[in-house]
Amino acid sequence: MAMACAAALCLAAAAPRAPIASAYFEGEEVAIRLQPASKGSRALDLGPWRLGVSARDERPRDRRLNLYVVIPGRQHHADGWDEYDCNMIINAVPSTEDAVEWDVYWVLVLDPHMRRDLRSERDLLLLAQDHFVPGDLFEFDDIPARTVLRDSLHIDSLPELEQFRQKDRSLPRILVLPAGGVAHMKVEVPAGAAAQ
């Protein structure tokens, strides 16, 4: 039994990363095409998804557009990877059909009572300013984005979230944090959308 479980874990770890073919722009779904990472670069992965490459200089840059990975979300799902269900949101449609660079941001839902499916940058930026006061029985495992907090940010307990608490002991309903990576991505311009 233990050997079968170990084999299954090896197969899961070796499984190819699923492509992501769409993102939301101002609430509307648009087709995207992520370019493969160049040889020798370290991939930026999230569960079953390949998002781009890890950047040596992890600071976002003003000249890049923004790709937000919202966890959890309903747009992208891979069987057996439920904790990585996510939405992709872009902040603009580029004026070129060529691949451009995008700073990747994690948008992590902390509030277990939040049921809203985010689909626009404006909505997520407004929500990032909203806070909630966790109840007395609130535990780390109640956080909807707990798996990504553990895997990507190495945060696995409530005391480690203290850095995000306000003076009134509230926490942000969502965290918006740089993922430390860059995506090279093409966007199919939707009819009627203004390219930027």
C-alpha cells in the first residue's frame, strides 16, 4: 500500500503542467497564450499550472502589465488539484499581438466567508482594502488559499499572518502579493475592447 502511494505521488509530481488558455479582462474572458519558459530558466508553477518563469529580480516593474492569479477561483480547475482552482485576471490588453511581459501576483483569499468570484482588477484592488475580524475559532485551515500560502509563501500558521494584521486585529479579506515571477504571454484582443 505504501509503495503504491509513493508511486502515485511520483506520477503526480512528474505530471505535465496544464496550459492556461484564458483570463478575465474587466469581467470578460479573453484568450491567452503563455509562452514556454526558455531553456535554463526556472519555471513559475502553481499546482498543476505553469504560469511563467521565476525572476531573478523579484520586484515588479512599472513597464510590465499585471497578471493576477486569484485563489480560489472558478475559472480554471484540474482534477485532483482542487486547492489550486483559480481565476486569471489581466489589467490591460496590449496593443501588440506579440507576447509581452507580465508581472505575476498572487491574490489569496483569507476570509473563509468570501464567496465572490473575482474577475476584474478594479474589484480585487477594492477588495484588497477590505478587512475582516477572524472569530475565536478561526484556524489556519479555515483559510481558502491555505495551500498556496504554504507552498508558495511558506506561511503555515496564524502567527505567521501577524505581519498582515491591522491594529484592530483584522486581516485583509484578500492578500495581493508579488509571485516573484514573470509571464511571457499573448492576449487575443476581444472585439470592442480597447488595447492599451
